[in-house]
Amino acid sequence: MTEIIITNVDGKPLSRRGLDTRRRLLDAAERVFGDLGFHDASVVKLTDAAGVAAGTFYLYFDSKKAIFDELVRDLNRRVRHAMKEGSSQGKTRLEAELLGFDAYFRFTASHPALYRIIRQAEFVSPEMLHYHYDRLSRGYIEALAEAVDSGEIGQLDPSVTAWALMGMGELIGMRWILWGDGKPLPDHVFDELARIVRCVLEATR
């Protein structure tokens, strides 16, 4: 696996201290963009929230949009990692689906700003909106295609199914986690989700 080297705006690799400062700025951006929105946020508000000098910001990002775009990439990497770790524990495709959903709901309960930031991306940075959903769907489609080929699930269209299930998970999370003030997903909601997913995966077997 190729090691990812993170650099500053001049292309120089960051030291451990630099990586820590960059992480603080991204964590602050998650809070500020989530609370205020992109247009009401400012570099000064971001650096104040991160506890660094305003000039420090420009060592790592050359604009407010640059840190917004990197925040979308960062959240996307983290949610995909959480979902992959969860789904990898499943012994069947159905178990993997449900464990992946559970990991997604846990992540979004801890990072409710994810919803707000992705919706802002539609207007602030449409290319990052596409990036987010394309990256989420890519591995999902491959996993479903493998399950179809092995006969573990029905002869469904992996691409359409992946996007449909992603949409279902996102809206359920919005309704019962984001609008539920970050509370865990109620058991009866997850049980109904599991029933629907089972019906989808087994529909054409």
C-alpha cells in the first residue's frame, strides 16, 4: 500500500507537529461549518476554534474552500473506514450490510455535521458532493457484485441497489439520529431496516 504523504501549501511534508495542527484545523472546520454554514464561517472563526493564529491557517490551506473540500475528503475517508471495519465482521452479505449500516449510524451520531456539510457541498463545491457519494458507492457496488456472482444474493443490479440502500441509510440516519439529537438509532427502526435489506437482497433468489 502506498504511503500517503501530507504536505503544506508549498508541497513540503508535514512534521508530526504540523500534522497535529492540520488535524486541529479540520476538527474545528467540522464544528464551524456544521454550526454556522460555509458562508457565515470565516478563516478567523476557524482558527479561533482551532486555537491557532490566523496566519497559521495559510500554511496548510490556501482558502476557506480548500479546507472545506479537504474536510469532505476527510469525513468521507473516516466514514468509509468505519463502515468497512464494521461490515468486515459479517460472515454473510446480509450480516455485512447490517454491520456496515450500524457503523454508519454510529459514525453519524458522533459526527452529525457530516449531514450538514455534505448538503452544503451541493452549493459550495458540487465536485466534492459527487466525490463523496462516488467514493461511498464504489466499494459497495463491488461487494454486491461479488455476492451476486457467488450466488449468495439474488440477481440484482449492484449499482442501482447500492445507491438505493445508501439513500435509505442516509435518510433513516437523518430522521432518527440527526433529528433525534444524536441519540442511538431505536431498535425497532434498525429491525425494520434489517427486514427491508433482507427483502432487497433475497428478492430474486
